[in-house]
Amino acid sequence: MRKGTSAVLILGFLFVDFLFFHDMLKPGEQTTLPQYLTGLLSIPVLLLAAQELIRGPRSTSRGTH
């Protein structure tokens, strides 16, 4: 379940970033502050989701004391 959520987050943020930033190459288009903030905030989300995908299954040892 966590790996599926991580994959959806990665694909979703890549899609949103593409929609916002593909206009940067067009002459006369301006990128707004919310677009820059979305790109900036997507970096930690992408890194954490990628880390979750790369990392193996974690053992959840809960004490039964």
C-alpha cells in the first residue's frame, strides 16, 4: 500500500510540475510564485516517495510488554 501511494505521489507531482513548467520555454510566458513554490515543495515529496520505493520492507516490531 505504501509503495503504491509513493508511486502515485511521484507520478502526480511529475505531471503537475510538467504542466506548470513546460511554459517556461515559451517566449512571453511568466512563471508565477505559486508555480515556483509548487516546484520547490515537490522536491522533498519526490525524494521521500522515492526513498520509500527504494527501501525494502520495514519491520514493524511492536513491543508486547
